[in-house]
Amino acid sequence: MSVSRMTDLDLSGKRVLIREDLNVPVADGKVTSDARIRAALPTIEAALQSNAAVMLVSHLGRPTEGEPDDKFSLQPVADHLGNLLGRDVPLVRNWIDGVEVMPGEVVLLENVRFLAGEKKCDETLARKMAALCDIFVMDAFGTAHRAQASTYGVAEHAPEVCAGPLLSGELDALSKAMDDPTRPFVAIVGGSKVSTKLHVLEALADIVDCLIVGGGIANTFIAAAGHDVGKSLHEADMLDIARRLAGDSSDRAEIPVPDDVVVGDEFAADAAATTKAVEDVGSEDMILDIGPLTATRFGEILAGAGTIIWNGPVGVFEFDQFGEGTRALAAAIAASPAFSVAGGGDTLAAIDKYGVRNGISYISTGGGAFLEFVEGKTLPAVEILEKRAAT
Ligand code: 3PG
Ligand code: MG
């Protein structure tokens, strides 16, 4: 990646606008998962240590643009960040026409999606953001797939632009996995639908040696292999595509179908779990996890892998009786000597539930951005940094 990096610039006394992705879950005015805030801390601390005047900008949720709404306020994030930094982090509500901040201080700017024009990357808005700073630091990997005023437009116009340490770290880790993977290269893609992850499945089928699918995606592959999936979540109109992906010899990847599965009779926290061979699934069954034989087989594949990419659980792990497959794979990834990269909200929740954080080589803060990177797409927010570095 040929972009300038924050660590190469002298930030002292400069007004530094840092785009972070502080889009975290909030309930009752409190942050309920702070992984993204913690991931941004080293960047913020480094800028403060360099004596920069630090302005943090982020979105939270998807408010109606142009309509400030307390439900989407970054106040809980400011409070939480203040606790982590051990200093006050004032939230600036009206900031687009100027921000008061001194070198060595940090402020958080209120939800950028309250401003009309953010999402369509309005030029006037982007120029105003750029005018706030001497240096714009793009650090929001989780939002790097969006070409918006605070991720793209501002970087076109700011006096100086660079990638922050979090963004650089994400790109380095993901490039290490994707560009020159140690083989065998194994990907795990879970989730409910083939259709929403079709591009990433197609891209990975060309690159990886083994593609383990999970959740509703796996059910569609099970159905495509000719098995009854009963009441299981699957996409009947994706069977041909699943067959093509599974059978296409021009693709590199083997896509293993589970030998056994765990079924319930309904999607509920108290549904009874029954393990069955995949050919014994009946018309009233709902497949909600992979079975133990399959988990062992997949675990062996992961133990022998050189590189692992993980996005999405293989079962309904929110319900413990359908979480064993995901737990076993999480443990296998953690125990594997492979270079492993995980991303996506559900995946992070599974990593935390099963306590395997230390065993994963790199945990990405990206969901959509992670998938687009893996698909081989150029992330717009990175593209503009490269463009600026080249001129
Ligand atoms: C995310 O959580 O996926 C990012 O913060 C981007 O948010 P968005 O999908 O609302 O643009
Ligand atoms: Mg998203």
C-alpha cells in the first residue's frame, strides 16, 4: 500500500482530524461492546503524545441525514472513550464551521451522519471538514468501503492526508492473508444467505484451498448436494449457484458438506437439540449447527492450515445447545499454527463468547469492509489516500 502513514508525519501543534469507526452497539446510553473503541485507542494516544490538537469524527448507526437525533448521539462513546483514556473527551455538537481544540487535547465530533450530504459525499460539506484541519488521518477501516464526505471527500481536499495506525494494521494483516497466503489456505464463511455473500464466496472459491461454509449458507449447499433440509433456513433459488461453486473444477477450493448436523424443531432458545446424519434430516427439522463428527473433520482441516480467514459462525451460537460447532471451530482456529484473520460482528461476538481472542492472529474491526477487501475490491477510502500519495 503506497499511502503516507501517520507514524511518518510530524503532528506536533497541528490540527489533526481523525476519522475513526466508533459505530458500536449502544443500549440505554451505554456502549455494550467496545472492541472498535479499544482498537482506535493506540492511534488517539499516539496523536496526543505527539502534541496534536485531536478531533475525532465518526458515524453511529444510520440516522436520517440532516436530522440530529439523540438516539444516535455519540455521547455514550465520548463517555466510554473518556474512561479508557483517563481524561475528559468533550463531545462537540456543532462543529462543521469550526472547532476549538488545543494541542494535547482531544474532542469527539457529534455523529457525522447528522450532517446532510455526508453519505452522498457532498463537495461543500467535504471541503468544510477539510478546512477544520492541517492533517486528515483516515483510520476507520470499518467504514473504508464507503465513499462518503468524512471517509473520501475530506481526503480529497485536506492539506495533508495519511492512513492511521489502525487502518494500516488492518490492511497489512489482510494483505498478508490474501496476497501471499501460506497454504493450505482455509476460509470459513458463515451467515444466513448465499445471495448476500455470493461475491465473497465466488472470490474465495478461486483463491482458497478449502472453503468451509456455515449457517444458512451451508444449508443451501446441503440442499444443493441433494439432501432434504426440512424447515432449515436456505435459499431454493441459489441451488444452481451452490452446485456450480461446489462442483466447478476450475475453482481451487473444495467446499466440504457436513456429515452430521444438530437440528431443532423450532428457532428458539429452549429448542431441544438432536444430532443427526445429514441424510437423516426430516421435513420438520431445522438445521441449527454442524454436528460433532463434522466439527472434528473441520477442526483437522484447520489444524493443518497455513492461513485462515474467518467470517461468520457455523451455527446459532447465541443458543448454547447450537453453539458447539462454532465453539469447536473457534478453538481449532485458536490452536492452529496458521496465520488467522477474523472479521465481522457475529464472528467477534463468537470469539468473545468462547474466549479465543488470544489465539487469533488478527481480529479485524471491519464487517462490510472486511468482506469487500477479501472480495478483492479496492476500498474507496484507501484509493483516495493512494491517489493523494501519488501526487
Ligand atoms: C459497519 O458497522 O458496518 C460500519 O460502521 C459501516 O456502517 P454502515 O454499514 O452503516 O455504512
Ligand atoms: Mg454494515
